[in-house]
Amino acid sequence: MRYNNSSLVNYERITMIRLMFLANIILLIYILCLSALSILAVQFNSNLMKSLYLFLICIFIVLQSYSQSIRSEFGKDIVSEIQVKSIHEIVSKSAVDPDGSGTPVIVSETISEFDFLGKVLQITVLKKGIQFSRLVFEYDSLDVPIRATDYNNDGSIYLSIQYKFDENGFINEEIYNREAQKSYGDERKSIDIEYFKYYQGLFTRMIIKNDFMGRVLEQTYLKENGDLSFKYSYEYDYLGNCTSTKYFNDKGSLSWQTKYQYDALGRRKVKKLFKNNYMVQTTKYSYEIDENKNWVSRTAKTKVINNIYNQLLHDETEITRRTILYY
């Protein structure tokens, strides 16, 4: 399970570090080649050698500029990440009545806490201002997530998640230990008998397919007996923004597809929902930002498209407010 895309941030950093390392290796090789070629050019006094030497110098300047741009971009990400200490996020929704009004109702409230390097430490879920659950992440010595534990408000364990990795260091499997979940109902209240019907219908593994940059291409959720629970697939643009999400049901059939558009700053601008290749819903986003250029308020206005597939949908407005604390 991906909470606040924390693991995707780690993937971007790993990829950026690899690009920096590769750029430095290429520069080192070019420096050695230029040094050897300069010695040959002087020794043999060849015009061809001198021309080739000047050509390689031009390539060296281009590579150096590319390497510097990677360092600058990576440094910019680090500065942005390490500033954030915590994010208190409240999401409210209001269904649009025929007269254009609607009473906002809080649907979720979370507090995400980060360390000085930008790793998410824990996410606390609140209900009516009271702690409902707390998800705590653990990392190894290389700052790679190894497990997450979901606690009830009394400190008892509700769910534990173990992460596994592929040969490239990207998460390719998540294992969900739901043993403690058998003793709790929907609202996490302790019950006397095991909640088998609810428990057996949940997935216990998620298989992840990544691309070479660590971006998630597929997430396949499996039940304890190995049967498919559901599956997501993802597509991205050249900037790494997710442009399409497809949801497949337990039969493996496509149920929904969501397409996204972004503004120049990489913020989601438009979301379109499709059912059986028919567009059934559109959502447009607007933002308010703070002095650090992080958004602190997002308004999402959703309109339903009239067709035969929109029976369960309705117009609504969702407002997400964030209080961000910085180091």
C-alpha cells in the first residue's frame, strides 16, 4: 500500500542519484580520454588529432552542463523535501444540490510526519479530531523502507506490511499480515469472535511491476488463496506525471479508467473518469500556495456527464486544506 506516495519519492531520489553517478563516471572517462588525446596531439603534431581534440572538448562541455543540471535539480528536490516537518490534511466534500448549495462534510483527516531528509515517519488518521489509527514506517541503514505497522488508537497492532525489493532496489512486493485484524470489526472495535467473512475477502499480497526508473506500472492485489482481488495499471508522461490509471476487478476485467492532466508546475489540473470508454465524470482543480510554493488548499469541482453509466455518480466539490510545518 502506498501512503502519500512516500515510496515513489524514494524511487525518484534513487533514480536521481544513479543519474548523478552515471554522469560523473562519463565525465571522468572523458577527462582521461582528453588527457591522452592531448598528449598524442602534441607528440604527433597532427591537425586531425587537434581537430578531434577540439571536438571532444565541445562534447565535454555539453556533458558537464548536463551533469550540473542533474545536480541542480537533485539539490532542488532535497531542499524542498527537507523543509517539510509535518502536513496536517483535512478533506471535506459537499454534494451539489439542485439550488447550487451543499453542506461540507469532513471525509478524512491525517497528519503526516517527516524526518529532516524527507522520509515519512508516520501517518496518523483522525476521526472527529481524535486519533483513530497510526501508521509507522521503518527503514534500513540505507533509508529504504522495510516495513510499516498500523496501530489502533490504544497502541495494539492492527496490520503489518513487509516490503520486498527487486534487483534494482525497487519495491516489487508488499505482504500484509492481517492476523490481528481478525479480532476487530469495521470501526476497529474489538469483537469476541473472529471476523472471518470480512477478513477472508481482503488481499494479503500486492505484486508490483516497475519500469527502469522505479515508477509503478502495475499493482496486482491477491487474496490469501492466491485469487485476484483487483488490479491497477498506470501510464506516465515524459516528466513522470501519472496520466492514466486503470482499475480491473476480481475477474480481471477493466472496470474504470481515470486520465489526468497537469499544469506547468506538475500539479493535477483535470481528472476524467471513464466507464466502458464513455467519459462519465470530470474534475477540475484549483490551488492556493504558501510562501514556499507548496499548495495549502486544493479545490476539486466534479461534474457528472449524462449517459447510462453515471447512475452512482453525482456532482460534488472536494476541498483539501493542508497545514504545513517546516524545519
